[in-house]
Amino acid sequence: MAELVGFAGSLRAGSYNRALLAAAVDAMPDGSTLDVLSIDDVPLYSADVEENEGIPQSVERIKNAIAAADGLVIATPEYNGGIPGVAKNVVDWISRPGDDQPRVTHGKPVALMGATPGGLGTAFSQAAWLQVLRTLRMRVWVSGGPFYLSSAFNSFDEQSRPNDDLKGRLASYLSAYVESLG
């Protein structure tokens, strides 16, 4: 059916968003896959690095995976009411060089989800992503409604395994996203 890729916008090993994305892998509909991309080795964006050394290998790997996928899933934390810097950095890199944007970003379907221990479930972060992703001409999937996971500590056990309620929510959300891809 669909081959998706995704990344969690946190570098913390115990991140709720990493756990959310791992749970999403298991909640994919039959015949579809979600490959989790690591962003741990993506350097801070620098035009000097781009000009003098080219696109880093870690970024090329992510760009090629996104370009080949049917869709992208971003599990975004919310830092200080906005987009986490490490996640935005990845998107800044994948948009470079500008003449490669059509291959990687233009028309690429994107589903946003986010988990937080707070009460608003990454609503501000997801809203801020809309401008960034639309600027890159990505197709932000909104017909399934937002996927916010507030009070995330209630949805995972001590080993970061999701509870049944979260498994069901993810399965419904991802099934609808995959179905929207045709």
C-alpha cells in the first residue's frame, strides 16, 4: 500500500515523540510500512558547510529516503510554544540546494503528530509547522484532524510501550493517512 518515512524532532533517547513514532511503526496498516529516520547525526545548517563541503551524507540519506517515500510523518515535540530547533534544522537541510526541492519536498504528503507531558499536545508546534511545510510546497495532511498526545506519560509504560488507547488512535490516524495517499 504505502511506504512512509518519519522522524522524531527530538534527540533525547527517552523522548515521548521517539516513543510515539516507534508506536506508529507498529500501528501501520497491513501492507504499509513506516521507516524511522535518525536525525541524530545531522549537523547544524550552515551555508558555509553547504558551499565548501556540499550536503552532508547524513542529510543526503534523509533527503533520498523522503524523495522515495509515499509520505512523511513528523513526530514533533513543542519547545517553548514552537518548533524544536533540531527538527527545523533537518527541514532546513532537506530544502538545500534549492534546485533539489522539487525532488524532495514539492507535493510530498506530510502527517504531523506530537506528544508532550503538557496539556495542549503540541498544538502550537504543529500550527507553526504549517507555514514552513507549505513554503516548501509540501502537502500537509489535515483531513484526519490533528494528532495531539497531551499528558503523554499516561500513554506509555516504563519501557515506552504504548497503551491500548494510543495504539488504537494511532492505527486509525495512520490508516486514514495511508488511505488518503491513494
